[in-house]
Amino acid sequence: MKKIFFALLFAGALLNVNAQNTRQISGAVVDKNGNPLPGAKVEATGGAESTITDADGSFTIEVSRWLKSLTATYSGMKKNKMPIRGDQDILFEMSNIGGNGWFVNAVGGYSFANAFSVELMFG
């Protein structure tokens, strides 16, 4: 009985230490006009944690307390890296890669024997 008690006590202590080593960071991803970018990926720079922004471009991610920056990516936009300063919200303002930002990728087929692929880029 004592062994079970001490095992549970030890497990609880480990969970408590782990909880103290993480923090939640919130923020938003927007374009240069302030419009939200739903579906943008926000990830721990050099880490494994990531999340996707909701319909309002907002996100919340739980990361290591020692993580120094987050990176946001969105199709057709330049990758953006922002430092984490305490528990402040982070606002990623994304800008176009260049040109007009249009990219078309179409893949299709008309029979089992004759498949084709077309990729067009405008910029």
C-alpha cells in the first residue's frame, strides 16, 4: 500500500513540474491590412509544437517556458518569426511573397492510362 501511495505521489510531482515548464501563448495572424488569416500555421521555432489559427485568425499554443520565438506560415505569404516576450499576445502581420501572390496548381487525369499534371505560376 505504501509503494502505491509513493508512486502516485511521485507521479503527481512529475506532472506538477512539467506543468510549470510550459506556458500558453495567444495571438493572431493577419495580413498587411489587418484582415485575419484563418488556417495559418503557428509553430514553436525549432520545436515540435504547432497549431492552426481559427476563423478569426486567432491562436493559442502551449510551449516550453524557455522557448524564445514562434514562426507563422500561410500560403502565398512570407514566413514570419516573432520573439516571445513574457506572456504578451503576439500579432503576426504577414506580407505577400512577391508579385501578385497568385499560384495555381492543377492536377487531373482523363483515363487510367493517360494521366497528366499541369502547374502554372503567375507572379
